[in-house]
Amino acid sequence: MVQFINGTEIFTEEGTTVLKAARNAGIHIPTLCYLEGINDVASCRLCVVEAEGEDALLTACSTPVREGMEIHTDSPRVISARRAALKLILASHEANCFICPKNGDCELQAVCREYGIEPEQYGRKSAPEKTRRFHPFLTYRPELCIHCERCVSTCEKATGRKAIGRGRAGLAAIIETPFGEGWDTSLCESCGNCAQNCPTGAIIERRRTKYRAWEVTKVRTTCPHCAVGCQMNLVVKDGRVVDVEGADGPSNRGLLCVKGRSGSFDFIDSPERIRTPLIKNPETGAFEPADWDTALDLVAEKFTAIRNTYGGEALAGFACSRSTNEDIYMLQKMVRTAFNSNNTDNCARV
Ligand code: SF4
Ligand code: SF4
Ligand code: SF4
């Protein structure tokens, strides 16, 4: 199908939305509620575009392209409508970017900047009293919630838990667990995907208050916890990992489980971490630090003795799924060639 976006001829497949067609062509249309494949409620109205022959503006995220459509994404009418939508969103948002943990990494703030709107100028000055929700890992601040429902859709469609939903109506609207039960005792499994997909500071990981966006660098890596191979960014401040965020990898598409997001970095600087091999003193029974050469010689000597006395079948090697493919390959190679045994496996296989 052929359409024209801002006068440029674009070819798209039938069923493609105006938003996707524009993005494929490198044309920017702002969104706050839209999340591809997860949330398409078309509530923020920021993606409105003008189509020739149509009286009303159309939401690009929910309108499929039609043959010959002529679309304008940045006409004066479109810009004016987006500015009005932003002011309406801000009317129920208690903006104070200076003290907000999301400052510098907030999608609402970024769109406001794009359209020359100060969040504090149009933000609600004193929101109706609503209680914050706490969780061992997360905080929900209703005064910052723009009710885009990205968190709700993420929990339902991406995480598959349905732990949170939209409760109450009008100004009292709030994101909460069914029947308002405790977040920590609900179906929530603490994955934090809702926080990662929240475009504002409304749901954040609690540790997020300890750094600001401009203080950190991000290092792409693979989650060390299991064999799924989720991609993640380590968030590093002053040489220390202070947070983790899901990155877009083929097996995780930006999502993480609780282990990847909250159980994969605290141990790095733990004083309890074992940093040298330990060898048990046969006289006292206590483990004592040793250097690597001594420890490896001892282990090799014991394995060799077992193999020579009982045969290779007495030995086995079981690799950990947290290891890399290369390390796991090396382990099975050692088992087959040094132990003379085929007793080797990997817990990732099960
Ligand atoms: S959520 Fe965004 S716009 Fe709102 S106060 Fe925080 S940084 Fe500012
Ligand atoms: S942390 Fe995960 S399971 Fe809990 S509410 Fe958020 S998305 Fe749902
Ligand atoms: S908590 Fe965040 S993601 Fe959820 S509805 Fe509010 S602003 Fe949207």
C-alpha cells in the first residue's frame, strides 16, 4: 500500500498502523501510553495526526493506514492538539522534576521539553490525598501517575501475572492490586517490568532514588542467572553497579525476572564474597584461604587418584547454567578427556 506522510511516499503492508509506518520511515511521532505489542489503549492522545479528508485528528497508534492516505504528523493543528493533551495530562500530575528520581530519564518530561512545556507550570500543585503503595522493591506514587496503564498491560500481557489493575474512578483513580490487598502479598512476583515500562516516576524501583540519570553509565551484558540469556544493562555509578535494567534481546525483549533485575549485582561488592579458593585443614576442619595453583593442584591430584583407583565412571562433571557456553564446553572436554568419562551434563538442559 502507498501512503504519503508529510509529503513523502511510503510503502507499507496492510494492517500497519500509522505510527508503525511513520516509525519505519524514520518519522518521529511522540507517545506516552503506547508500548508495542503490550499497550495500545490510545489514551494519551499525543500521537494524533492529521489525515486529509478526515475531520477529526486520528491517533496514529490505533489507526491502520489506508491506500493513498495523506498524513501530516507535524502540522500546526497537530502540534496544538499535542500541547493541549500534554497540559491535560499534567493537570493531574504533581510535577516537581527537581526532586523526582526519574528526572533526566522521564518520557513525560522529554515530551514536555519537545513541545516547550514546563511540567511544573501546568502540573497539579496539590494532588488529592492518595496513599503511596510500597513493596519490598517498588514504590507507587499516585501523584505522578498519568494513568497510561502501561504497567497494568505489562503485568498482564508481558509478565503474565495480572497483579495490578486500575482501581476507582475519576480523580481517585489509582493503580493497585485487586481489592487493594498488599502489593507484597499479591500475585506480584517482583519482576519490576511495570517500573521499567512506566513513562514517569510513578512506579519506580526503590533503589532508583539513589542515583540520577546523568550520574550513571550503562554496560550491556547477559543475565548470569539461567540459560535464557536475557540481555540487560548494568547501571554503574562511581564504578559500582547500582541497578539493572532489561535490554532488548531476542529472548527477553526488554523484560527481566526478579532474579535478573534484583538478584544479580548486590553480591559484587559484598564483604562476604569468597575471593580466594578455600582448602579444608584436615587437623582443625576449618577452611583456609589458598592460592589458585595450590587449590587446582590439590583438586587435580584427587580427581586423578579417583580415576586411577576406580575408573572414569566414578567421576562426573555437571556444569552450571550460569556459566558461558565456552566454559561449559571446556568442562565437558575435561570430563571426557581427563576423567575418561561420558558422565557430563548441564543444568541448563533440564
Ligand atoms: S515524573 Fe517526570 S515530569 Fe513528573 S516530576 Fe518526575 S521527572 Fe518531572
Ligand atoms: S513487579 Fe512484575 S508482577 Fe509485580 S506488579 Fe510489576 S509487572 Fe506485575
Ligand atoms: S504507574 Fe506509570 S505506567 Fe502505571 S498507569 Fe501510572 S504512569 Fe502509567
